[in-house]
Amino acid sequence: MAEVSGKPATSAPSDYGERARDLSPVYRSAITALSWGFRLGATLLTIGLVVAAIKGEALERRAKAFPDILPAVLDGKANGIVDLAILCLMATPVATVLTVALGFFRIGDRRYGVLSLFVLGVLAISISLSLFR
């Protein structure tokens, strides 16, 4: 029944299995980048909130400008730590897309590697517009 047209049947499920096996390192690296980025951001946010509660500092409604964040963190201000957590959470998708792009290039899938770099460019532009307002 598979050879009705005179052509041998292709095995799509095995192609899918091979393709999924090829992408497993990309999946693992993306999951790792997202997991650790979220963990780091959540930890920094928790530390910032605890510092604010201990010192009795009020948190601001807007994040500081990018150049002012590191001095605020070094001064031990809760707002600076919370702003750093926000930056970390913003950088997590960027790191993940970069990891995915490199993974695609490693397995030889240039098309998706280039598309990932395009997404990275869009992310970089949007983040830079929000940071340097």
C-alpha cells in the first residue's frame, strides 16, 4: 500500500525523530538560560524587597536610568537592587535567543540561526530604547 505511486514510502516519523534528536541540545540550552535567568532575577528581586523592608525604604514607581543603577546597588539601596533584578529579567530573553542562535549554527541550521539573530536584533533595539529613554 505504501508503494502505490511507484515511489518508495518516506518515513516521516523517523525524520521527525532525528530532527528532534538534533534539536535537543538547543532545547536544553534554552531551558537552562531561561531557568537560570529567572532564578537570578527572582533572587535579586527578593533581596531588594527584603533590603527595602529592613531599611524601611520606599520603592520608586519607575526604574532608574541605566547609568544610575550600579551606583545605587553599590550604595546598598533597595531601589538599585530591584532595578538590577529588572535588568536581569530583561536580559534573560536576550541571552536565551543568543544561546538558541548559537545552537542552531552548531547543528548546521543556518536559516534558523539567522532568524534567531534577527529576533536578537529586535530585542536589542527595543531594550535599548527602553533603557536609554
